[in-house]
Amino acid sequence: MYKILASMAATVVMAAVLTPLVRGIALKLGAVDNPNARRVNKTPMPTMGGLAIFIAFNIANFFLIRTQYPSDQLRVLFIAECIILLTGIIDDIYELKPREKMFGVILASLVVYFGAGIKMTTITIPYVGMVHLDWLSLPVTLLWIAAITNAVNLIDGLDGLACGVAIIALSTSALTGYLFLNVTNTFVSIMMFTLVSSLLGFLPYNFHPAKIYLGDTGSLFIGFMMAVFSLYGLKNATFITLIIPVMILGVPITDTVYAILRRKLHNRPISQADKHHLHHRLMQMGLSHTQTVLVIYGIALIFSFISLLYSFSSMLGAILLTVATLVGLEIFVEVIGLVGDDKKPLLNLIRKLVFKLSNNKK
């Protein structure tokens, strides 16, 4: 245990030392985010910061705590990570099209699916029973990885936002998997905490005012690893094991789902970027850059706390908790106008009911 803790501390230091070096490399390679109508930065900002996280994470895995991992899993994961990293680096320098980025994500997903056997094979549906996915295992697994990876990529819009949310989500996932879900692969929790350590070393450079961005190098890598980690507990998925990672990743998933809904309702392509994401809406309401990030950290912590409640809930309790969370989330989304100022069906329904009740009392 002491060796693992010392390795985590060393990983934090490594990431902190590597980040300024990667910043210099990014500037030389032209991996820079220039200001435009969609971005919040006012000056050119070096990106590709995820390279420092990747290097620190893998040095720790291969040299500091390698004995904690099965060698075959580590090698296969490393190959997949390299594919994701290369995709992100190319995008940060040359800006890939969405389909080209997705090709890299799918290719890396195929590596972990066939090379490491990380996949969903069955889903247990409440009051129905176990459903064997069979040939659907591949598309379901690929969809899961692509969705989570893209969700984390989309929230990387403010200094320290994706990095901080990932730290909260990964820490919660590691604790939940180790303490409550009886996941036999304890090395997964160790690997998650190792990634958290890499992120902690990088965060001081990324928090507002940032000196370097994660870039797609970082956001794709973090999202991909979070998706893969969650699949270790989803090989034989139940309602509880499926909903817990979804709840832990509530912030990026919410932002992605409502972004898709918003664009569909306004007849826009799903891949078309806009300035109506969660962080944009909070800033448009008057919050500062730092306040917005801290509020979203708070929301991420709430989702994490709710995810812990599932570990103590019965099936009925879990269903009721999910319904209550979705209702509360919808109210919050409508209050901040995440879909649109004119798209508030639940709030309008509540107003009508209140108005009707008040008239009946009269």
C-alpha cells in the first residue's frame, strides 16, 4: 500500500514537471488554440497538454507499479492509448474532421475489445432478467466508448473544467468499484487513481488562468480511459452497475445529450459546434470563468454522491432515485435554458398546475 501511495505522489510530481516541457513542444509544433467566436480564450493558447498526462500515467504504470497489473492487459491498453493520443495530437495540430476523430476512437475501441476482451456481454434488465447481447456486444461496446469519449471531449471548454470533472468522476469510480461493486480486478481502481494523480499534477497549469489546454490530446485520452475503466464493471451489466457510471459521468453526459437535443430541435447538424453548452449558459447568466468551473465541480460532486446511494439501494429504491434525479436535472436544465429559453415543458407544466391549484382554492 505504501509503495502504491508513493507511486501516486511521484506521478503527481512527474506530471507537474512534464507539463511545462509539453507546453514548449506544443508551441514549437503549432498546437495552439487561436481565439475565435466559439472559444473563450482571448489570446493564443498552447494545447496538447494531455501528452504530459499520458507520459506520467504510463511511466507510473510500466516502471513504478507494473507488478500491480496483468501484463497482457497493460500492453493492449497501451496500444489503444497510443492510437487515441496520436489522434488527439494530429487534431490539435491540424484539426481533424469529426468523422476522422471518431475513426481513431473506434480503432482504439476495437483494440481493447478484441485484444483485452473488455466488452459488455450481458445486461440484466429489472423485472425482465438477463439478456445476452451476443453479436450486439461489439456495437454496444463501441457505442459506449465513443459516447463517453465524446462527452468528455465536449465539456473541455473552460480552464480546468474537463480536468477537474474527470478527477471527481475517476476518484468516485475507483472508490465505488473497490468498495461496493465487488469488482475483482482491483488493478482497475489502482490504474484510475494513477490517472487521477497525473491529472492533479497537470491541473495547476490548466486552472484559470490557464497556461496550457488539455487539447483533444488530453480530452480524448481521458474520456477514452474513463469509458474503458467503466467497462470492467459492465461485462455482465445490471441496472445498478450500468446506472452508477452514467451517474458519475452525469455532467459530460448531460451536456452531450442536451446538446444533441438542442441541435435537433433547431434543425442543426449534431456535429455543429455552438456556445450553448452548460458552461456557456452559466457564464451567460453572469458567472465568472472561475465561478462557472467551481459550480460545475459542485454539480459533478452531487452526481458522485447520488451514484454512491445506489450501492445501498434496493431495485425499487434505485429506480425511484433515478426518476427523482432525472426530474431534478430537467428542472435545472430548463432554468438555465440549456436547450433554449423557449423550451421549458416541465416548468410550464408545473406553472399550470400551480395556477390551477391556486384558482381551485379561491
